[in-house]
Amino acid sequence: MDIITQNHEILIMLAIGFGLFMAWGVGANDVANAMGTSVGSGAITVKQAIIIAIIFEFAGAVLAGGEVTATVRKGILDASIFVDSPHLLVYGMLAALLSAGFWLLIASSVGWPVSTTHSIVGAIVGFGAVGVGIDAVAWGKVGTIVASWVISPLLAGTLAVFIFKSLQKRIISTETPLENAKRYLPFYVFIVGFVIALVTLLKGLKHVESLKHLGKDLPTSMMIAVIVGIIASIIAAVIVRRIKTNPEDDADFQYANMEKLFGGLMVVTACSMAFAHGSNDVANAIGPLAAVYSIVESGGDIASKSVLPSWILLVGGGGIVFGLATFGFKVMRTIGKGITELTPSRGFAAELAAATTVVLASYTGLPVSTTQVLVGAVLGVGIARGLASLNLRVINRIFLSWIVTLPAGAVMAIVFFYALKGLFGA
């Protein structure tokens, strides 16, 4: 208690600095994943992706990022163990932020799309097991997360195969792809509107006090999502009729005009996914910052829930936008160009599969990684086109980075935990 009181301002400043570093890493890696398919397919430029992130990621983080957050991230640790030594939990959460931030910096610098969630979980497991004790870690929860490494990309990849095969059958492989695109596109837009609305209702608004009941009422959420889907499809039908196509554009590439239609659709999905991502993963990434702030401000009292001040969400929102703008291009290149060649229609199939997987996971409680879902979806599109279209060297590097993430986060967190412990005292 005395340690926390004596170092009150320093601990808060460290938490803000480390939290900003972590949020920067989320922007450079996680947000870059969300934008990678749109940028890689040519639907939007890197500059446009940054603008979309500034508006929609920031809005999602601040407006729907959460009123409360669990003090101990994801239930990985037993908070009761720290009642008599809250300063150890503060050191641990600071170490977790710094460790995850460094791992995201390393991964982003070489273009590896890794999981922010697994980075933080690995860090917390590390300091909890070594710094406190093996019994402090909920190993069953860790096992579930490890299982999600296989389940989430497989699910997203399978959905992407079905969606892309559907596009091939109804549009791409027909004699009149442009006419069929105009005919069927409103139907696919309905699915996009429906899925994105469900993502927002079930996950994005679950912490907004006045709207959180919607996420618990599945029939109401489904009805609202259907209405949103219908409105989106009507708007799409009107826009498709007004888009000017030039037959000469198809001379060099017979699908040029068709892809132009999908390109417009991907701008909408990029905006929607950015908002949904900001409302979920950004608040999660700064959870340890909220935990440290709560413990230090209360003088060492560990609550099961802690209020999430709006300025913390601003730190998260600002950090992610800066991370995407300064370093996100490398991961966007890996997702959009490295795994398989993407066009707007292929990117659309991947994004729709990823969004649908997030919806299914959010209601079943399956702990999935946005990164792994998106990579799995892009892989699925590549597999649907044939194994020859996949860059196996890049894929092997990505899988290796996923395996390394948990232990890397754990080892660095242990080092930082003992460094902080030595600096401030036990």
C-alpha cells in the first residue's frame, strides 16, 4: 500500500506511457490487419485507410469502447491473490503492457500479423506464473485460447471458401459478370449490413449503458440487423444503377467493371469493420491501463470491476491511429499482398467471412483473435482459387509468429516485472 501511495504519480505516468505504446502496437498490427484486405485488393489506398481509421476506429473506441473493464484481463489471474500485495498486480499489468507493446513492435517491423489478445494474455500468464505462482493462473482459460488458434482461422477460412465459390458461380465465372454483379450485389450487401449490424449490437455496444440490453436480446438484435441489411441492399441497388461503367475498361481485364462495383462495397465494409474493431479490441488492449489506474487511484484497493475513464479511451483511440499511420503499412502488405493476390471481389469474400466469424464467436463465447480470423479468411479465398495461388513461405512465417507470440510475451513480461519490482521495491 505504501509503495503505491509513495509512487502514485510515477505509476500513473508509466501506465499512460506504456498504454499508449501498447495502443500504438494495436494500430500498427491489429488495425492494419482489418484494413489489409481493402488496401491489398486496391479498393482503397493506404492514405484512405488511415483516414477511415482516424474516423471510425477512433469513434468506435471512444463512443462504444466500454464503460467498465475487468480489472484482471480475460480472467487469466485470480485477483484475490493480490489483495495483500496490490503493488505486485500493478507491476504485472505495467509489465504486460510493455511486453505486449514490444512484441507488437517487433512483429509489425517485419510484417507479421500477430494477435494482440494473445500478446497480452501471454504477458499476464508470464508474470502471474513466475512472479506470483503457478496457481495464480487459470490454465483452463489459457487452454481455451490456445485452442482458438486452430478453430478461428479454420472457421473463417471455411466460410471464405463458400462465399468466394458462391461469387464465382453467380458472378465471376459467368458469361456476363458485370450484369450478374449488378443483379446479385444487393443480396450480398444485405448480408454485409446484417452481419456488421450484429457485430456492433452483440459486441460493439455491449458496454454502452443505454444500449447494452440490445446485445443480450438476440431476437431484437436480429430484427434490427435484418432492417439494416434491407436498407443497405436498397441503397446498394440505387448506387449500382448509377455507377458508370466503361466497356473499354474490360478490354485488358474482362472483370474490370465488375471489380469496380466490389471496390465501392469494400469501402463500406472497411468503415464498418473499423468501427466494430475500435469498439472491441481497442478497449481490451488498454484494459491493463484501466486496472493500474483503478488500483493506484484507490490506494491499493482491487475491485472486480473498474470504471473506464473517457481519457483512457482517448489514449487508446489516439494510439491506434498513430500506429496505423506510422507502421501499419508492413502488416497491410502481408495481409493484402503476401498471402495471396487479392482483388476487390476476393477481398470482399474474406472480409465478409471474417465479420461472420466474429458474430458467431461473440454469441457462442469462443475467444477468437481478429488477426487469425482475417488471415484464415484470406487463406480460404486463396484455397478456393487453388493451392498454387498461396505464398507458402509467407504463410509459414505467419504461423510461426502465432506460436511464438504467447511465450515471447510471457518471457518479456517476466523480465519487465522483476525490473519494476527491483526499481520500486517488493
